[in-house]
Amino acid sequence: MAAPREEDPDGGPALPWAQAPVFSYSERDLIRSGVRWGGAAGSRFDAALRSAWDQRMSAGCFRYRLPSAGLPSRRLPGPRRFLAQLNPQRATERRPPQDIRSLRQPFEPERFNFTRIPAREVVFRLRREAGAEAQAEAVLVINVSPLERGHVLLLPEAARGLPQLLTREAAMRALELLFLSADPGLRLGFNSLGAAASVNHLHLHAYYLGQSLGLESAPSRPLLAPPAAGGRRFLPVHLLSEPPGRGLLLYTDGGDLARAALTLHALCALLLRRSLAHNLFLCRGCPPGLPPARPACRLGVRAVLWPRAARFGPKPLGQPFAVALCELAGHLPVYNPQDYRSLTEARVLDALGSHLLPEEQFSQLLEDVSQMLKE
């Protein structure tokens, strides 16, 4: 049954998702065990998302079609095993990025934002059933320039017109979305302003990638030793041990989602106070520490946050790929065939490292993070 039409908060025309179907879920839909590569085909959420996304691809709602056999992909030689994919149309057909000038740039309703998309781009509204902490309705919309199959944007509290600053509500929605899926290939992420975000309206990316990434089991070490690791309020924070490193790792098995969302939000707020841009990547993964004996197992969710110096203005030309959430995680959408064929692990590590904080500045930041965790 169609939902009643709703107007935007200022009494304007109906929002594009006003009559979109609703996907309702509850605590019992969250999948906290049994997720592994080669395991179950998917959950109720996976089936609903894939079906709606495929329908829109068939209807021509995207700026380009993905190959039915999948994008050309290759593993780069080397211990990191980066995954390169040739996707030139992502560079040429996507919507031009907005002029971003500040990490805290206010939402500007007169510029493009997701209240202006056509209704056909809306996948469904997300609604958590009563009995849990009250949440505003979120929305999933297709990314019309997709990285991979199922590429959507998660819009938490979409009608409020929030700028691209990660809220606690947004972090909670992202974590719940991953736990709604039985597919370890579902990935989520957030680009802040100054770190490749192209639209200043709060959103996160989500997409399916049917190949594993090293980040899912990459070794790490705790920032603080117990009992001070996370205090009473926050989850413990770990540090990635392998190059390019300089990333903050959180892990949750799903039993402490509110605390995980609070920690992510607090870390992002700290970075903003230090005028640092950031990228966040969330995926099913192994507990922190050394690589596990059973690397196929993906019991919980890893969330990795990379602080970086903010960069504004046009992206430099001639680069084989941008550096944003998926590239830092080891998934490299490459723009042209020559770079796709010639790209090496050393070149990737150089590109990624050039966007992250220098070691000295990162070490100084860790002192602030350590102090926060002890609160």
C-alpha cells in the first residue's frame, strides 16, 4: 500500500521518496553470525535491495550500464593484493562535484541536493520497527554513476537538509545496514568534505563487491592497553599495522551498536575540531589483532577511519584513480585501460600515502584520541 504523501519541512512540494515503499526491520533481522565468503546467498534485505536496484538498471535510470559479466578486475601483485577495476564511465559520466570550500560548509538548499532527484531513483525508505531507540526514517537512493552492482546512497534523516558531517544517527544506520546483510561483499563508507565528498547533503555510500579485500583481515594493534582501551563510553580503537597504515580501526560483533556509533561520531567530531578531513569504510571483517586462522569468517563489522589533510578545488588531472573511501580500503576504480594494465602496488601505496597525514602529525592526533578514549 502506498504511503501517504509527505511535504518537505518547509511546506514545499512532496519529497521524491514520499510514496516510495518502506523496508521495515527490527532487532531480529540483524545478522550477527554465520556471514562468510561462500556462505548464504543473502538476507531479506539483500534480496529487496538487489531486486529494486536491478529493476532501475533495466529501466535506464543510471548514467551508464555496468557490464553484465562484471567490470574488468585484476589483483595487483604484492602482499596487499589491491583490487583494480576498470570503470572509465565513472570518471566521464558522473555529476560534476560541487564547489566545496570548507569542512563545515553549511547545507545550501538552492544547490543540488538529494531532495531534487527524480522519484524513480529512490529504492525504498528504511524504517526500524517500534521497540528500539527512536530513529528518523532513512532513505536509500541509487547512485546514478555506480561503482558496482547495488551501489546506493544511504540518506539518514534526508528531509532535514543536513550537511556532509557524520552524525551519530548516520553511523548507527550504517552499522545496522551491514548487519541486515548476509553478504560479506556489502561495503559502506563516508567521505567528508575536503576528502572527496562531491555533494554537501549527508549521505553514505553502499555497494556490493563480490571479492574480498585485505582490509577485512588486516593486522592491527591496540592504541591503548586494557583497561583504558575504551573507557566506559567508547569502543577500543586499534591502529592498522600494514602500509599505508595511519587508519583507526573499530570492531563490533553487533552487540554494542550504540557504543560503536557513539565512538565513530566522537572520532569524527574530534577530527573536525582539528580541521582534518576523513574517509570512513565499513565492512564485514575479522576481530582486530593478528590475521585469524580462519580468514573466511566474517563475524562482525570493521570500521576504519582515515584522517587526512583537507583538499579543496578541482581534482588533479592525470591520476589513475581518486583517493577516497574505497581506494583506501584497497578497491581501486581506475579511469583508463593503460593505467589499469600498468598499475603497481608501489604506485598505489605512494598515491594513498600522499593523501594521509604524515607520521608525525598522525602521532600527535593519536594523543588526542587516547585522551578522548579515557573519558
